[in-house]
Amino acid sequence: MLRRPTMSPLLIAGTAFAAVVAFAPVAAAQPDSGEPGSFLPPGFPCLQNTVYPVPILNWGWTPLDGSEPKFVAGPPEASGAGSLDMALPPGAARVNYYQAGISTPLRDLAINPASLAFIHKGPYVAFHLRIRNAERPGDISGFTTLVWWPSANGGEGANSWVNSRNLANQQWWSTNEIAGLAGGQAATATLKQISDANPRAQVSAYGIQNDSGTGGADNVVYGCARWDFEPLPGGSGSGS
């Protein structure tokens, strides 16, 4: 397997800072109402990143409402030498890791089957899209979270490591009722079906979460960006 050159933690942190600063004005330029702009490709800037557990920024990845995953060595199915350990620490309600979605129009992700992917294992390890401007009754923000997980997709990756490359065309459920989709795990739809019913919907953040038991994830793809999580050279480390 070909490996990318290893960068020092200081260089990684400095580049991460530049990338995060670059995100800010782009996100601010995106409209919050009307038809969302689509002049930037999903995942902009289009980076193919190896993410090490550097305490400063971690390339913009952060836990939103849970414990942070640990960077670990293996398994063999990972895209490099390591991955994220998504097992819940004692007393934790969930483990998650999120990246800014740069107000990407949901329809721009829905039209490309390869726009969303990850390597994963665990029955509750899920890919999340946090959405604004969906058509949500009684909520002007239109906020909801769209969830892809094994239970809605034939158990894919529930008990073994799988590289799921076609998430956009698979089944998602919404944490809240939105146009064309009842809230809760029982109702599912593809991203195209969801975006057709919610043409103004934008992705404010994307990430991975586990809220029960053990699991892991790696090689997270969002549009033209790909994220390969690795322990520090010479040993594993914490993502905190």
C-alpha cells in the first residue's frame, strides 16, 4: 500500500489552522434562506487529509455533544495504519466527531452516489448530516439530523468492518419530522428523496457517532474531501 509522506505535528497543526480560517468566510457567504448557493464543491476545500491526534484543532474535527473517539492502531481493514475507536467510555452517552459542512446544499450531495462514504464497524456506528433550512413544521430553522446506520441498510457493517461507498443512495432517517419524512427510525428515504422534498436544505456539519457498545470508523468521505485518521507515528494517542 502506498503511504503519504508523514508530516510533523507542528506542520499538521499549522496547516489545520489555515484550513479552518479559510472555512469561516466561505460559510458566512452562504445564504440561510432561499435557494442555497452551490458554487463551491461539497467538501471544499478539497483536501485528502491524514489526521493525527494533535491537540490543537485536529483539522477542525470536534465532538459536539459526546466523548471524543481515540486514535488507535489498526484494524487491517482501515485505510492506513489506524482508525478511530468509537467504543463508549464508562458513563458516556455517546462518542462522536464532527466537521463543518460549509452550508453545502443537500441536493449537491444527493446527486453524486460517491459523495458520502466511510469505513466502519458497529451496529450503532452512524454517519450524520446536521441540516438547516429543511421544511420542518413549526421550526423556522429547519434543523434536523439525518442518520445513516446499519439497521436501516441491511445490517451493513454491524458486525464486521465494511467500506460503505454509496451512502447517498442508501436509506437515512431524520431525528425530526421534515417534508416527506416522518421523524424517527421507522421512516427512511434516500438523500435524493429528502432533498427533493426539502430543496433549501443545507448541511451545517457532518460526522460519525456511536451511542451504544463498541465500534470504529475511518476514511470519512464528504464530497471531495477525505479524512484518514491515524495514530501518531510510533504509537497510538488520544484525540483529546
